[in-house]
Amino acid sequence: MATLSMTWSPSLPTFTPSTSELRRLNRHSVMASASVNKEISTLGVRVAPGEGNLPKVVMTSAHGSEAEIYLFGGCITSWKVSSKDLLFVRPDAVFNGKKPISGGVPHCFPQFGPGPMQQHGFARNMNWSLVDSENVEGNPVITLELKDASYSRSMWDFSFKALYKIILDAKSLSTELMITNTDSKPFSFSTALHTYFHASITGVSVKGLKGCKTLNKDPDPTNPLEGKEGKGIGHFSWICRLCIP
């Protein structure tokens, strides 16, 4: 069993105590797999149709912050603090239940980047299930679950269970990903949350890359052009380039 925990804050990092240390006010176990017909009784948690009519979980904190998570891909697509969305979803993102959602906080599992299976694995284009929800002192908490299926086994022949806990606080968003091997044989994996933050790029530059080998994936990501970094990266418009030390 492996666990990955992350916390985001729009200002300085803050300590987020374990939910077991907080007083539970409301808890409700549910099962809503790619469906908006399940009734959720937890305060601050509801399932609603999203883009492309894909089901999404809407979390609302008593302190005013909000988050939206699509069951397809288990992808957080919106996190608002003081009505400002801190996450970015690409304008050309597709919500068709087939192609991964481009933006927000998508999963990379059980592979990060290219490799023996498709880019970033399969977790970001499978339907997750909402298996638990609770409210801790006004802050909604949900748990999503992903298990192996014929689709995942066609690329990675192992049985597993992934539990993804999301905690929405007044000014922070915390996640915990727990992977359990339910197979009779061991396996190894890599995982990441490939977060897209909404930010201004005015005046931004990246230094320290001079002389690095580059692979430019714009305009053709399937046939990147090899080059060499000059002075650094600045004056951003659209860029999709890998720099290799």
C-alpha cells in the first residue's frame, strides 16, 4: 500500500490536520459511479451534471470556498477561493468521457509520462466512484475509488484499488491518494497529480536552462523537434517544450 498526500493554498502553506483529529459533523457513505441519480445527504456535497453531461461532484465549504471534481478521470477542474478560480482548464478541453480532461488536477497512474502504456497511464480516462462523503467542521470531504477493469488490465495486468480523498477547507485544498495492491503478485508504479494552476505569465521567465537539449512539441506533439536552449525561456505565449539537462 502506498499513500501520496498534497495540500494547496492560495497563500502560504498551512498545516492541515488529519480528518481523524477533527470533530465529524456529518458522514454519509455513497456509491455514484458515472451517475447523477444518487442522492447525497452530506452537507456541502452534491452530484450534478457537468460539461458534456458528465457527472461532477460539487463541494462547497461553509467558509465560501468551492471545488468541482469530475468522476471521469477523478479530475478536480475547479477550486475557488473568494470566488477566484485558482485552477486552469484548457479552452480546448474535451468532455466526452473518452479523452482525458486537459486541465485542473488530472491523475497520472500507474505511469508518469511516456512508457510501455499510453501517456500518463489510464486513471485519468476511467470512471471513478464516489464511495464516501463527510463534513468536518463545515469543510466537505469526499473519497473517490478506482478499481482495475478490463480496460486497465489491457495495459497493466494487475488488480488494485485506488482511494482518492479530497478535503476542501476555507483557503486550502488537500488530497490523499492511497494505492492498494489487491493482486496476488507484486507491482511497481509511478503516480503524480499533473496540476494546472491559473496564473498570469506577464513578466515571467525561466532561467538556468541555457545549453539544455530541447524537444519542442509544438506544433506536432507526436514528432517533437530537437534543439538547444539559448538564453532561457521568457515572453511566454504558447509553449510546449521539454528541456533535458
